[in-house]
Amino acid sequence: MAELQADFVYDDTSITKLERSLSQERLGPYLDLANGNRTYAIRLYEWNTKLSEAFYSAIQGFEVTLRNAIHEVMADELQREDWYDAIPLHEEHRQWVNRAKDRVADNGHEITPGRVIAELMFGFWVALTNTDYAQALWDQHVHKAFHETRVGRKEAAKRLKKIRFLRNRVAHHESIIGHINRERNLKLDMQEILEATSWICPTTAVWISHNNSFDYHYAERPREPQGELPFPSAVNPPASPIESAQPAELSRSSAPPSA
């Protein structure tokens, strides 16, 4: 909390106004997890936001690493920077390329390969691991982007699709902590993002983990209150570092990043 930021009062009036701002529909998953306790639901919403921030930075690092690795391989293999114009793409994916070019032009920039690569959606890179592109793209070229491991196409596709699902929930401000019948295994999610990054560059995976606040915020899960009001302060239960599938150097500090 910022030094001059006043404490927020979780009284009935404030909770009612927050419910109106956030909407009952958006608060639904949190109310389920909170067994209907409105104050606890708001605190779970806040916790979800902090965890989403941590995932955003990790997924951002992975996405940039992924697209640059594939771009480097494809440009080298096809001997042209605009390789996306020379490969067999389904119409839907071809349209994604065209829309990326349009966004570059709409921003007043020259359409260059570097700018097009930066504008292509995460879904485009995931699509390159699809079964339909197995022989034409994965077997010949794309697998070389994952040069630090021998991960197969099916495993890569499954992992990338899972990360994409989480990415989209974070991007659209949805709940990532789960619901009353199934809480999401967020530690596993973070571990798998780091592992997928290490398939391309282990050093980058370590860098991402050391500049991420997930462990710190995960340990801040709010305690369920005994009554509706007042809300007790959150506790910090002992939390073991994420046990990455990669070497021990991937374990992270529990301290939050400086900025």
C-alpha cells in the first residue's frame, strides 16, 4: 500500500457500492468461494487481482520469448524476414497476419517484419503448433525454436493452449483463482509457464522468476472472516517456493519486486 494511501473501510455501504461498480455477475465466482460472505468475496477479488498482475508479467515474458524464437528460426529457415507471407496458413490465421499489418499502418508506422511480429496475437503462435501444421511447419521448422529440449508437438501445443487460456482470463479481468468446486492450481500454472520458457531459454525463465511477485502474493491469501464485518487482516501462511520442473535455480525469492 502506498505510504499516503488511506486504509479502506470495509463497511456495508462500501461493499454495496463496490458490488454495483464490479457487478454481481463478476463477483459471482468470488461469492461462491466466500460462501456468500460479501466482504470476504471482495478481498478474494483483490487477491485475484494481485495474482493476475504476477501472471501477467510472467506470461508477457514467455510470449515475447516465444514469438522472437519462432521468428528467428523461421526467418533463418526461409531466408526472409517476412516468412509469415511465405508459409501455408489457414484463412483465419492469414487474416490475423493481415490485421496485424493493418494495426501497424493505423499507428502510422511503416509495415516491417519486426512490427508485424510484435502485433501478432498470442493465438497465432499457439496455432503454429496445431496438428494441421505438423508436417509443413512444426516438423520442418517450428520445433527448432524449442532448442533447449526435445518437447514434442503435442506436448508443446497442449502447454501453449493452457497458457493461452490463463492469459486470456488475466487479460479480460476474469477470476483465475477458481470457483467453489474447483480452485485452480496456480502454483502449477506458474511452474508450467517457467518450464515452457526454459524450453526456449533457461536463462530467461530464471530471470522471469526472479522478477515476479507470485510467491509473495500467493502467501497473502485472505483469511475467511468469522463474521460479515469487520474484516480481519490477511495472514501470511508459510508458503514453499514453487517447485519448478526445471533446475533448482528456478526457485524464486518471496520478496516482491521493487517496481
